[in-house]
Amino acid sequence: MIVVITGTKVFALNTLLYLAGLAAIDRRLIEAARVDGATEWEVTSRLVVPLLGRTTALVAFLCVVLAGQWAFVNVGVLTQGGPGGATDNVYYRLYDYAFTFFDTGIASAAAVLLVLVFVPISLLYQRSARERVR
């Protein structure tokens, strides 16, 4: 159930991002391809999909980095970590240690580990985005 609820939230955000990416595509490019005799499949596969590459990279980055955070509220409200920790994630565990058990040492260590994991991912994304712009 948590996957379904979180998935609808992620799906809605990704839909908005892709709609913004589609709105940013110059319609003259699509019209020029159609005038040149391109089929709808060719316009989509050879023009629209490559132009949505940066949007796809952003969506993938957000899904990797923010997936646990998006599920955090649902885990907290619906299952509180679930039966035997089955629906637990790092973010909920961090919250649990900090505000339920008042063990700020373990919660701080978990937060530092999250930073150490996600900062390199963010730097790789920035580097690849910068290379695509050139």
C-alpha cells in the first residue's frame, strides 16, 4: 500500500516535470520534421525523446535521491515501520531514533551517512548535466 500511495505522488510530480519539458520544446522543430515527411513515430523517437533527455535525467535523479523521503510520511502515518520493520526506511529510522528514543547520537550518524551517500550522487548528476549543456 505504501508503494501505491508514494507511487501516485511520484507519478504526479514526474508528469508535471515531463509536461514542462514538452512545453519547452519548440513546436517549429516538430512542424519542420512533419514537413520533411517524418511519421509520428519518427518525430517522437528521433526528436521529442532526445529533447527530453535532460528532463529524464532530472526525474531519475529525483527518484533516486528523494524516494525514501517521499515514502517517509506514508511509513510514519500508515505503519510506523511496519510489522517487524518490514516497511521501515532510513529516514523513518532516523526520525525514530531522534524523536522517539531520543538517541541523537545514532540519529546524527544516520544523517551523516545519508549526506555521505547522496552528495556524491548529486555531484555526479551536476557533472553530467554540465557536460550535456556543452
